[in-house]
Amino acid sequence: MSRRKDKERFLANCRQNPDYKGFRGYANDPSRSGNTPLVAVNCSVCGKKRNVPVGVAEEQGDGYVCMTCQDEQTAVEATGPSSQAP
């Protein structure tokens, strides 16, 4: 479509719906699953800032542990004290 037709279409949509902001892409569609709002939280172990879903941030609060630290902790627990030299 031409720019003129695009502009006319946009203005027509604005007249029908005053809250219309224009097309923002299919990836940003709020009705699609997987578009969970994220919030930045600091990991309590490594201190790095991580983007996590709002629900997880509210659940764990200041005690949030990122996936990297969780993986490291499970690896240490799996090896256990038997792998250390006496």
C-alpha cells in the first residue's frame, strides 16, 4: 500500500476508536500466550539483575535465586562431599 492509503486507513481507525495507537506487530499482541509482564529482580546469591515474571517476583521477593545459581547449587549437591580429596 502507498503511504497515502496507509495514512487514510490509520485516520479512519482513529475516528472509529479514539484509543487506537496503530499496529504494534503480532509479537506484541497482549492476547497471545507467553506475553507475561516482567520485572527486574536482583538474585540473592550472585546479585545479578534478572527479568522475571511478576508472579515469581512477588512470590519469592528478596529471596529470589536465578536459574544459573540454582543449577550451580544442584550440581554441587549432586557431587556431594565424596568428590573432595581428604
